[in-house]
Amino acid sequence: GLILLKMLSEYIDMNNMLPTLSSEVVHRVVEILKFFNTRTCQLILGAGAMQVSGLKSITSKHLALASQVISFVYAIIPEIRRVLFLKVPEARKALLLSEIDRVAQ
């Protein structure tokens, strides 16, 4: 979760420093959020962490931590969206807004 937060922070910084790339930055943030969600599901709900890291089982602690991180990410999506879309050209906003809304769902 902390690594994801750092990555998102770096993308926001890039968006602020290079506004001409804002549409691409938003698209990459959407892709990272999709990947995070998919990978979390694979590792925790799909028990992939047992093969990858050698865990003997997925415990309620693992499920709770994954749930907390996903809830945290879900809670910050509106703020990420607000900050990123300050620089996005109007012509691209509708498409990118629908993408980020789909990820939040």
C-alpha cells in the first residue's frame, strides 16, 4: 500500500511538472490502480501468495490488511482524480473520467 501511494505521488508530481503529459499520466494511474486491484485479488483471494511467497495459508490478518489497503486507495481516488484532472484538456476529460470511475467501482 505504501509503495502504491509513493507511485501515485510520483505520478501526481509528474502531472504537475509536465502538464502536456497529463492525459497519459491519468491513463497510467488508471492502469496502476487496475493492476493493484487485480494482483491483490490474485494473491489474497486467489491464494497466489501461497505459491509466490511460501505462505502456508491465507489468514484473516492477510484478508484484513488487503481490505484496509483497498479501502484506503478507494478513499483517496476522489482526491487523486481532482488533482490529476486540473491539467487534463477538456477534450479528453470525459473519457478519462469514465476510466477512473470504472476503476473506483
